[in-house]
Amino acid sequence: MESCATTNDIAARAEELLFRITVPSALFRDGNLPVRTPITGEVIARAKTKDSDALDLAIGEADAAYRKWRNIPAPRRGELVRLFGEELRSAKNELAELITIEAGKIVSEARGEVQEMIDICDYAVGLSRQLYGLTIATERPGHRMMETWHPLGVVGIISSFNFPVAVWAWNAAIALVCGDALVWKPSEKTPLTALATHALFERASARFGEAPKGLSALVIGGRELGERLVDDRRVALVSATGSTAMGRAVGPRLAQRFARSILELGGNNAAIVCPSAPLDLAVRAIAFAAMGTAGQRCTTLRRLIVHESVYDQLIGRLSLAYASAPVGDPREGKTLIGPLIDGDSYHAMRHALDEAATIGGKVYGGQRLFAQERPDAYYARPALVELAEPAPVSRRETFAPILYAMKYRELDEALHMQNDVSHGLASSIFTTDLREAERFLSAEGSDCGIANVNIGPSGAEIGGAFGGEKETGGGREAGSDSWKAYMRRATNTINYSSALPLAQGVVFDV
């Protein structure tokens, strides 16, 4: 690793970036939540947390703000989101650098995350003029039937460390144009990027001039704060991103009070490589999908199902890529794989690799790197594991750069292997055979919310609905018609005649 910047240098740089974005120093200097950078593993700030009383106040203000915001025309609400997009553009480099410092993403991926935020703002601005209902045929003469969509209420957003700000933006931009108010509980591991993003939103709100107080609140704290947000009856919808275990806790609590949920949980994503696959393209796509973000994407490629006729050739090329991919300080331009977020992530990776080895798996990579130079940081060589057949370890999501490779003979077998896991987020197939591609996308093919052909399972664009099935949670965010989750639907029947015919031929003369 070339970079020799000390933790003090990183802390000073983070403080400088926060000052540029106008985050008050009291929010990150003397708080009770230590903030560590995965680059060195050491503390660079101390964020100020909120208690249950502060959360209660924030939800109350958001509820009051919603009651005003819902009456502002949607295109006008879109103007606030447009201004927020401008603030993001002006601070793109600063916010991206904070993401690198706090989440450990390489420079291009951090900038890509901010670009996602800008993209969803652009999308939401256009959407603000297209929140459409339907006119529906009615059996009664002199009547009109239609559906209308209305703002829902307060939206709680619980986000994860791996996309510390983009996932909030996916929800926030759409919810705001739909007429909702926001309460955001970010990951305790990435509060600085949340503080910066919220400051940029407040700058946009000040320029907008009509945003009611409390329209968007940020509450930093631990699990107990998230639980109170989930349980509060004033919160109409909770969008929660995290592990399946988290979803198992959140989902029933929301269901108990009949609140809505958008759950974006785990993913054990697979790619099928067919005999006709373009291998040059496949190698590049697989390498990014499996190793990018140090394997810490929900859409990371974790299982590779390869036809026996091309298996040896593909694995040979992938093993070279795995051995040579640059691992190091994410601030360095040549680095492709930065650190894991913390020691727990590395230990989970080692546990999975040891388990794979005990059942006869051939493990390449997985070693810890730079432990002497940076004993509190956790850099690891990505691991490629050859398995004779699917096993419990490959059916389980490990949030680290591990790729399990297995052979198949017939496409039916590959599809079964693809779907024979508890998650259903993202998937892909590499083939130039139209019949294989279409079958993969058909009802008997991939059972995932995202199914791709000749690209990897990760790197989704905001124009499509993002989410998955089974233990991934079933929620959808970002594009397509995902906006409907943030609004309530009303069916309206208008009688413009002087008669009163009843539906289904019912007669009720009084």
C-alpha cells in the first residue's frame, strides 16, 4: 500500500469535508458515537446521537410537516428535489470522498453512489408531473369511475453502511414528490455521510423557501432507535435495508400495526455461464460483480454456475484475475478492492472459507492483507472457492468477497441450482443462445427480482424497480412504478346523472 496517511490526517480531511458541506462541528466532534474509518480501523470522529425523546419530536414534526406538504402541488414538490440534485452536483466530490473515508469504497464507486443520488433526483422531478391514476369503465350510465393517488404520510428510512446515502436518496426523492415527510435512521457505521447529505438537503430546502419545518429529519443512534421508529403509529411506511435477520424483526412489528413496509434484505446472487457465453465479457462482468465493493453489495455475485465444457477455461482466467486484482487503500487510484467494513465482516469471511475447506472445497485467496501496517483495518484478498456441488455454506449469504464456483451439465440443473437458495434478489446468465436467455427470463427461469442477460447481477440503474423475492423481502425502490408504495390509492365513482342505478343490477327502492 502506497498511502501512508495517518488516522489524524484522515480525521482532519473528514472534518474539512464536513465543514465544506456546512455540517456543524458539534454534530461530529464531541458526540458519544465513535466513528471509525475502515481504511485504518481507527476513530476519526464522534457523532452526536439522538435519544428516544428526540426521535419522538422528530416524528411529530414530520407528521405536522406532512399535513402541509401534501397540499403543495406535486410539480412544486419536485422543484425541491431538483434543487437538492443541484446541491449534490456541487458537492459530488466532497460527499464521495466522505463515502470513501467512512465506508471504504474506492473512488469511482463512491462517485458512482453520489451519481445515483443525482440520477434519482432527476427521475423524481419528472415523476412529479406523472403521478397518474386511471379512468375505469363503469357499468352504470351517467357515472364515471377513476382512481386517484394521495400522499401517504411519514416515511421512516433505515439504511445500511454499504450504500450509506444512495439508498436513502432512492426513497427520499420519490417520497418527497409523492407528498410524504421523512425520518432517516442511518447505519451507526456511517453517520458522517448521513450528516453531510442532510446538510445538503437543508441547503436545498432553504433555497426552496416553502418546505415546512421537520419535512426531513435525521436521527443517529443504535438499534433501539430503529425499533422505536418501526413501532411508532405515526410512521405510515418504513423502508428498511439490511440483513434478512433485521427484516425478520422489522416485518412482523410493522404488520402488527398494519403499517406498510419496503424490505430490501439479503441476496445470494448467482450467474450461469453457458457453453456459448462470450468469455471475455463474462470474466470482466464476473470480476466486478463478485469483487467490487469488497463483496459488500446486496447484489454481489456469490455463486457461479458454469457449464462443464467451459468450466476449466473460465476458472483458469478468473483465478488469475483474483490473484492480481489490486487490494489496498481505497483512496489510491489503482485500487479496485478496498477494506471490509470491520473485523466482524472479516471473521465471517474466514469462518465461511474454513467451512468450505472442511467439505473439500478448493479455496483460492481469502488471506488477510496489511495486518502489520494496519492492525485495526481488515483488507482481504477476494476468495474463489471451487465446490463439487452446492453446500450449506454456498446457500448462505456471507457479506464478503467470496465466489463459489460449481459445474452444471443441463440448463434445468443450472436453473435449479440458481433458485435453490432462500434469497431472490439478483441473477444473470451469460449466453448467446436466444432460447437459453429467454428461458432464463421466463416464469420457469430465474425467481429473482432482477434477472440479467450478459451482464452481472449488480450495478442496477435507477430507472427500473430495485428489489427481490423470498427472503430478500419483496420490496421495490427507485424506478418503474415503485412510487405507488409511497402513496395511498382511492377509487372514486362520480354520478353526474339524475338517476341512481346500483351495481350488479341490485334493486333497492325506498
